[in-house]
Amino acid sequence: MELADILAKRSVLICTDLTSKRQLFEQLADNAAETTGHDRSEILTTLLERETLGSTGLGDGVAVPHGKLAGLDGVTAVFARLSPALEFDSVDDLPVDLVMMLLAPAGSGADHLKALSRVARLLRTEALVADLRKSHDPQHLYEILTSPVATYVAA
């Protein structure tokens, strides 16, 4: 599964002046609703309920909020570059500025886990993360995210 298969160009966001995790989730849900045709409030509820189980902040300024929705056709992603970074209750207590939200169909255990693993691995690639943090252009962010990881591993 390549990120370009689950991340649409219009699903790369620059979010400024957010003051809460809920505001972030609302923006992610708005975009995902437009992309998938699913109800915004259902998406928002899914994200908020998952977050009550424990923060999806992975550390180093990265978070991967995720959830499953009935009737979803496939895994879908929304990426957000936050400025300024947002408190997120991450495992390292650092604020988050890079967020990749994943939604998967209910009952899609393997695909959901593959996507989570792929995104977590991608967002631990130091050179790629550094480039994401330098850019404030959604098109450029999309290009970085969908470029071959080998480009960054070799760098």
C-alpha cells in the first residue's frame, strides 16, 4: 500500500492557529467527509472516541489519529501540517505539528494495521520529517509524502 493510494492531494492541509485537539479533529473530519462522502459528525466521533483510549501522539511532534467506519470503501488519509504546534498529550509530552489521520472500513484489520505501520515508519524518517517541517505548501507536502521513502533513507 502506497501513501498515494490513500492520500488525495486535496487532503493535505495547512492548519494555523488551532488551539485544541478537538479543533484539529474537526478540520480533519471536515476534509475526510468531503473526500469520503461520510458524515462529518460520525468521523469526528470516531476520532474522539479513539483518542479517549490513549493519545495517538507518537512523539517527536508526530500524531496518527485513526479509527474505523462502517461503510467506508477503503483506507483513507488526511495529512495536516500545524503551525504552531499543538499540545496533544503525546508519549513524550512534546507538542505536535505533523498529523496523519487514517480512517479504515470497519472489519479491515489487516489493511488498517498495514496503513498505520506504513505511516508510522514513514513519519520516523528524519530527513522526510525535516522536509515536511520546512514546507508550508500543500502541493509540496503531498509530493514529499508520496515520494519513494528510499529517496530519504539514502539521503
